[in-house]
Amino acid sequence: MLRIFFAILLNFIFLTISQGCTVWGAITPTEILIAKNRDFYPRREEFITVSNKNKYKFFGLYAHEQNNKYAIKMGVNSAGLVAFVTNASSIPFSQRNSQVELHNRMHYILENFDNVEAINEKSATLFKGGGARNYIFADRQKALLCEIGLHDDYKCELYSRKNSEKPIIFAQTNHYILPELKKYNILPFVKQQTSYLRFNKITNLLENNLSTLTLSKFIRFSFNTEAKNSNPLPRFEAGYENTYQDNSIFRTLNVHPDIRNKANPNSEQGVSAMIVQLPADKSKPITLYLRIINDITNLNDKKYTQEVQYIEATTTLDEAINNSASINYVAKSCRRDIYSHYCEEKDDLSR
């Protein structure tokens, strides 16, 4: 097992308390793109290559858990199977009752499966006892969204290429979107609005860029920092407030200026990203974009500007799995404020 370790030092004030990650993807005539921005409490993270005899090798993001273990959060194996997961945080944590540890299930899938059709066929067995959560899988030809509710109640939806030049898009945040599973959106809307707003935002970004959905555009989406939602939901339930809560895809600025000093120091933010480009042509390499945030500095100006320091790399799947020590991670920084739409690599954020 090869490890590249990066400690995360995040001296930052937070507000939003909902668990959150954002996954999105597109199937075009020539490729599949799938991305995940991971949001969680600031802990150590690292990209790891796992290799066990007679199993598929895989490359994944691991996070340090409270029990001193590292658990996988997203990954892709040597066959080109991508496996992402998001929390089903529209169900209270105490009710999600997982009997099988998440990282054990992710390990099993990445080590033993090479396509989403096989996962779909064995889904009833794979998701039994795993508790409420959402999985998103992809290979070079298809993508699969599986939402698991309470008592192993689940539904999977398969996305594949059609005889059309228009891309097929899909997304998932932290509530249930499939009609059969919407009954498990148990928590009040006001406690889950960031999930609905992030889903709405990434869907709008995809729909508004259908003709230019490329790896570079997906990277751009992953830096979306628009705190005030400019594409609000068409209909809101009681309790919704369209304020500067952090409903962006790149969740770092959680504090409305009026309540800056009342922030919860234990809340979540964006901490990492993985974007996978899967060409339909098997002769073309699979490409990975990787990112981990290192530090966030509040600049304390009138715009509440922040400087975000991170490392990123673009590499091939073969290199990541077979020679991960050679991946060229580059240190970068970007700036954002409460009026930004993206975390920009420039000093001037004026609009």
C-alpha cells in the first residue's frame, strides 16, 4: 500500500452544520465525466493506492476517522470503475443504522467489480445492512446512482449513452432525489436547505454548459463559491432563507457578516475533490484531477476575503495506481469573498 499523506490545518470559522458533499456527472458521446467535492470536518486526508493479491488495484481518498483509522471516501480502480458516496443526511444520524462499515463496502466494490451493470445486478446483496446513504458509480460507458433509505429500502437508476448528441447529466448531494426514496427526506427542509440548493446549483451549472462539458469545465464547477444562491429553487417550504449561508459547491465561506461572531467552530467545509474523465475509447487513458485544501486565511477586509491554499494534480489512472509517488502535486492558492462566484487565482475579486 502506497501512501501520500497531507495534514490538513484549517484555522477557520464555520456556520453551516449540515453534512454535505456534492457529486455531479455527464455522459457525452465520447466520454463520461464524474466529480465529487467532499465536505466534512477538517481532518487529515490522503490519497492512497491499495493493492491486494488477485484483486483490482484502486486509488482513493482516505480520511482520518475518530477511531484512528483511515476510511475511504471516494476512489477508482484499475478497471476504470469509479465509486463515490454521499451522506443521506436528510435522515437523522441515529436512524441510519449501518451494520456494515462504509469503508469495508467501498473496498469490496472497488476490489471486485469492473462495471456498473454488475453492481446494479447484485445491488440487493451489496447494499444489505449498509445503512442509509447514497452511492454513485461510473465506468467508461455508464453511470449508476443508488439511493439507500431505511431498512435496506433502495432504488438504483442507470444512466447510459443514447442516440443523441445532447449530454446526459446527473447529480447527488445529501437528500433523496429518486421518486421512490423521497419519503426518506425526513428532516425539515430548513435543516437541509443547503443540500437542495447545492443540488439546484450544480444542476444549473450543468444545464447552462451542455455544449462545453469538459474536464476543465468540471474543475471550474468544483471551485464555485457563490454563497448567495443566484439560482434559487422555484418553490420554497416554510423556514427557507436565501442568505449567505454556504450553499456553494466549493464550501469555504460559511459566515454571513451579520452573524460572523456567532459561528459554530465545528461545522463543515469543502476539504477535497476528485474528478475522473473516462473516455469511451478504451485506448485512451483515464484522467484524474485531485485536490486537497491545506489552509484557509481570513483576510479580515470589508469584503470578508479569504485566501485558500491547496494542492492539486492532474494525472492518469495508470500513474496514480502504479506509481503514485510520482504524482506532481502543485501548491496553489485562490481568493474569494462573499460576492464571489468562484475562488479565483487572482488578487482582484471586484465585480
